[in-house]
Amino acid sequence: MIRINLLGQARPKAARRPVDTGAALPAVFIGAGFLLGGLVLGYIYYSWQSQLNAENTQIKRLQSQKTELQQIKQQVEQFEKQSKVLQVRVDTIEKLQRDRTGGQELLDMVANTVSRTENLWLTNLTRKGNALDITGSSASVNAVANFITAMKRSGYFDKIEMTDTREDSGKTVQTFTFKLTAEISQAAPQAKPVSAPSQAAAPAKKS
């Protein structure tokens, strides 16, 4: 419905009601608190996530290094096994070289020594590796002592030990039988063949 103002006076404006700001302040503080808490939680989450990513990257790098070290360890173990096998082969070759002295060379060694001793001859010579068992006879005990001295000075033998010596009373001529052990020297000089056998030395018998 249309109203007409016949009085010609302006209508008074309605007074505005005062706004009560006291009731709105708690809501503002609560909203600000939620906003600030969200920002703090977001920052903490971002920091933890960044740290977690860094830890995961570090774990992957360490796992990669562990794999490489395990491969290197396997290679080292394989090299050690090969080294042990090669060392066994080298030791075998060295032993064969040490024991390669043949029967003729051994006889030359003994003959060179016996030829320097008068009134002595050998009746048996047995070799086991580098160990020697020698049996012989002599016209005197001094001849046996001289033979041992000649063996020591020759450089062919080591660890010379007398195991038995006795007088052979079953013959008209006085003789002495003896037994001794010795080892072929590792640094023995090369034996030279005897040009002529001594009259006092008989060929050694090798069993």
C-alpha cells in the first residue's frame, strides 16, 4: 500500500541499535587460536616430513653402500681363497725344487765327502725326503769322526747325528761299524762328480 505524507515533514529515521562487540570477541580469539594452531601444526608436520624424507634418503644411500661393501667382501673372500690355493701350489713347487736332488747328485754329494776320509766306506744309504740313514764301516773310530767333520764342512748336509757305533770283532782285521742320520742341506752347493773313486771309499748302496 502506498502511503502519502500530507504534512510535508520528513519522517524521522529509525535509530540504529548498538552492536554488542563483547559477544564476538571470544569467537575471534577462538578463530585466531585455531588459525595459529593450524599454522604451528603445519610447520611441525612440514619439518617432520622433511626430516623423514632426509632419513629415507640416508637409509637408501646406506643400503646402497652396504650392497657395494657386501660385493667387495665377496670379492675379497674369493681373492683370499685363490691366494690360499696359489700359496699351496707355490709351497708344493718349492718343496719339489728342494727335493729334486736326484740319486746321481746325492751319490756325488756322498762320494765327494767319503773321498776326503781315509779308511772308511759306506755299506748302505737310505733316503726319505731330505732325511738320510747312512751305514758304514771304518778302520778306526777316528775315521768315523773325520767323516762326520767332512760332512759338516761340505755344506751338503745338516743335523748330522751318530746313532750307533761298535767294533766288529768277527773279522781278523779290526773294523768299526757305524750308523748315522743326516739331512740334505737346503742351501747345498751343486755337487760335482768325483773324477776317480778313492781307494778307501766303496760305492754307496741306495735302497
